[in-house]
Amino acid sequence: MKSLFQITGFIGLLSLSCLPAHATSLKQHSVIKDSTITLGDIFYDLPRDADRVLGTAPHPGQEMVLNARTLLRIALALDLSWRPSSDTDHIVLRREASIVSYEQISEAIHTALYDEGVNGKYDLEIPERFHQIVLPADMPAQVEITRFSIDADRENFQATMAAPSAQNPVQHIMISGRVSPVIQVPVLVQNLQSGYIITKNDIEYISIKEREFTKDMVVDADALIGMTARRVVLADRPIRKSDLIAPQVVERGAIINLSLANSIM
């Protein structure tokens, strides 16, 4: 039997005056657990057929919108008392899902990297489309790596992942990503103007990718203390040695007093 969503042709919106006192009412949002949409997913207070299947539900985690025209077709076809109040009436149907999070995916990859001997501090770069895995609602939010490899430079990896498990691979995906070693460098907690002398309270550390490090960057906080900026230095950014100068004891152009003492007896 064809889905009621496939009914074609224009049917004009009918007036609310034909509604009985206790009319069936429209839900605005509905969360669907199964793979099909029923009449009860769309309307409240149905006199009958709440379990009647109307069509296929959206994929887990996705949404479907039924507009006033589609809803009217359904109501007329099934002889329901509901009519749209305007052409803006609609319902949002969302398929319930079990979500494997980015944290779970990255944790599994970190474990696989450790097993391959990759240690130290690094950033894990995973394409955004693999930041979550969507499963049907009745599945546990779990993932398992079934195959893992890393190149000779220990920078690029490939992981084949099964969700929720290798024994039950409802989702089977291959992820390619990158391992980026990081180092810690000192930065300023606030913008620094020339003339202000840096103290240890002005300094914190951030991590940057090792490939972004240049030889003129300051890596030791002690090298900052007691220095001042040659020009404005921005907060939370790596500092270059050329950005700093020793503070001047006497400003250029300033008038000073000199005192001479003659030690000849």
C-alpha cells in the first residue's frame, strides 16, 4: 500500500468552522522511536487508528517536517476531524537516536595510538564528519576499532570503527586523521604595551602544534620576566624574541642630573 505521504494534488485548506467541539489536535513536535511513522505520532486525541502506519520514519537523529497541506491530506484521507488553522501549521518529527560522541571516538583512537607506541602530548585531528556516530535508539552508544594503522612518520592514521561493536556493526566507518605533536610555550595573559615590565604573574602557557613552532619563539618563561615589549604584544599568542627589549633605564631625550665626585686627596 502506498504511503499516505505520496498522495498528490492540491486540496484547499478548510475552515475551522467544520470542527466539532472536541476535535483531534496536532502535535507540534514528536520523537519517533521506531522505523515507521504512525498516526499517533502526529495527532492527539485520536478516536481510532493511532497505531496506523503512514510511512517511513527519518533516519536516526534526523528530522522530517510535515506542512499544513500534507497534514490536511492525511486528515481527509482518514476522515479525521482535524483541519489546519492556517498554512503555517506543521509538525516536526525527529527520530530518536543513540549518539556515539566525539569524546568516545577520540578516546578509542588515543588508546589505539598508545598501543602503537605513540606517546607524549599531541593533538588529534579528525574530520568533522566523523565527530559523532548515529545509531538507532535501541542500540548502546559504543564504538570499537576493528583495524588501525599509522604511517612511518607516525603522523597520519587510519581507523576502521564498528558501532556499537565488532560483533554487531550497525555502523561501519573508516576514519582518516592526523596526529600533531604539540609543545608548550609561554604567552601573556593580557595585551602588553611598550614600557610595561613583564612579571611571572603576566605569563601562562598554551599548547601549539610542533609544526607551527619557529626558532625565534620564546619557549622559557624566565626569558620574558623583566623584559618589555618593543611594540604591542597580544595576549594568548606565541612571543617572538624580536618582540621584546630590555627596559630602558633612561628614556631617550630625557633630562638627567649628573653628580661628579673628586677622589683626589
